[in-house]
Amino acid sequence: MCVLSDVLRSMRPEEDRSMSSQSTVAESLRLKFVADAKDLAECVGIAASVAPAKATRPVLQSVLLRAEDGVVEVTGSDMEVAVRVRFEQVEVGQDGALLLNAARFQQILRELAGERVEITANERGVCTISTSDASFQIMGEEAEAYPEQAPWPAEGVFRLGAKELVGMIRRTHFAAHPEKTRYAMNGILLDLRERRLHLVATDGKRLALCERELPEEVAAPVHVVVPTKGMNLLPRVLEEGDAFVEIAVGPAQVFFRTPKALVTARLVEGHFPPYEEVLPKGHDKVLTLPRESFLCALRRASILGTKDSQSVRFAFDREGLELTARVPEVGASRVRFPLDYPFDPLSVGFNPAFFVDVLKVLATPEVRLELKDPKSPAVIREGSDDGWSFVYLVMPLNLEG
């Protein structure tokens, strides 16, 4: 005969397991640490830059805050790009992890910049952010709801100087197409063969190629397209004194690791255009121009440009360069730029913004400009004796009519 005491006794193990599970979740939500608000805000800002403002999964609008083994890690993800930032200037009082709304948490820390801040979270996920004269409470969520970042692969790792990689990214990222619908053009090609690394970006109207020799030979060639968003994170996570960036490529993702952070990005689908086939040859008009002065002239010439009318006529002759633009229902501009031009006159149309973009990131006082005819691209080159080179192509515009 079954009595009530037997039923209760048989149910107790399940209840105990349920209570144990709830206790584990509550315990994991708890955390406590003290840090400088400004330094912490910088780390949170990097992770928050990945979090989308609008998302089909609301959890992606949060950052994952994890305190463990005397270190705090902050992670942000949009399911395509993820970054985990390591923060060591911290006093951890209790290990734990929880999710906090990225924008709200970052805004609070910015307002507390310059102060020591204590971060605590209780078993209900209520996070208290306090200083000597201010206190905020925001609701957190369980860390288990956040997508896991792919683990660092064991094979296929190579490295490049941190400063050198940042320089390559800055010289190429702006040439990528901004629209995701353009697939491979919406990223930067990472092309690696033997000891030569090429970063290439194009939107179909211009192309930027930066090439550098690696410090060591790699085991296998690499030819993948990396999201521009992922590449642009690297200059932010690198710190002064970082010597190298470790890079690894998996079947569907690329990984970048520094002493401070791990960046992972899903590879962009599609085939990148055969960039080597469009690299021009036979440009017989080679000019050396002062970068800052040329940049200033181009900015002046593009003042009246609109979204629908961005062309400027570049007229080269023995007297120098004349930049002219006529914009319907807006007006006209003319800018003279003195230079030594010992060739046949040439008149060709370009979008001046494409020149401005590249001249802003180059570091040399002078630039090399190569021209051929009105139907050929203009070429800007930069290079040095320490194993790297840069080529930038700008396609001409039709000025007829």
C-alpha cells in the first residue's frame, strides 16, 4: 500500500536536484570586483562596439561580464563578430558572470570616469555599480544565454607584428564596400602565400592592396575574406608594447589573438575579385606630390559635391593641375594646384573623395601618383625598404555630358 510518506520520499531527489540547479545559477550570477571606471569603460566600449543597436535576439545587445581567477573579461558578439577583452587592473572579490545591457552599462561607467568603482551582483542578477558618492542598479541576465565564442584553434597559427598589421588595415579597410549584399566586397581579403601577406579591399570603383613579408613562413596558403567590422577591432585592442598578433584561420572563422583580447569573425561568403588581374601596367606619367597640399586641394574641389554628383575634372598641363566641378542646381568650383608635369596634357574625371580617403591614412610627406589616359585608373603607391608595399587604384569617371 502506497502511503503519502513514500510518495514524498520518492520525489525528494528531483526536488533536491532542482534546488541545487537554482542554487548553482544564483551562485554564478554573483560577482564582485573593484576597478578604475575609466579603464573598465574602455574595455566595455570595445565589447559594446560589436553589440548591435537592434537585434532579433535581444541578448546580443548585452555584454558578458565574467570575473574569474583575479581577472575580468568582457565579451561582445553579434553572431558574426565577437571580441573578448581581458582586464587585469582589477581587484576581484568574488568570481561570477552575468549579462548587462551594453549601452546602459557603458554610459554609467563613462559618467563615473576618474573614480574607483565597485561592481557587485546578487543571486537575483541585480548589478550594483557604486562609487563613494553615486550608486546605480541595473538588471542582469544569466551568462548561459549568451552565444559561446569559438575556441582558439590548435593548428594553422601564424603571427605578424602588431604595428605592421594595424598599418595594413588602416590602408585598406576604407575601400571595402559598405553593403553586406555585395558579399565578398563587404570584407577584406586576407591572402597569404609562403611568407607574403596581402590585405585587399575593393568596392568595384577603387582597390587598396597592402603587402608585407611575414617574420616566418606559414605551413599552408590562406585565401579568405574577413568582415571589415572584425578587422577594424584590432587597432582598438592592441596596446603599446604589443609585439605580435597571432592569426589563425579555421573552416568558417578567422581568429586574432593579442595579450589583451581575442577577436573571432565569421568568414565572408563569396569569391573575391581576381585583384592581381586589374593591377595596372604601363602608366607612363609618374608624379611626386606633397601629400598634405594635394589633400587640401582635393577637399576644396569636393565641397560642392552631392550624393548624385561627385565627379571632378582633373586637368593636367604644363602649368600644373586644375580641379573643376560643376554641380547642377548647386554651383561650380575651380582649384589650381601647382606641380611639375612634363607630359602631354591629360583631362580625366575622378571622385575626389576616393583620393581624400587614402591621403588621410598615408604617413609619407610625398605620394607617388601614376597616370596613363582618361580611361585608365589612377594609381597611388607607397612603400619602404623593410619588406612592405601599398598600391591604391581609383577608376576614372565618364565626364561626357
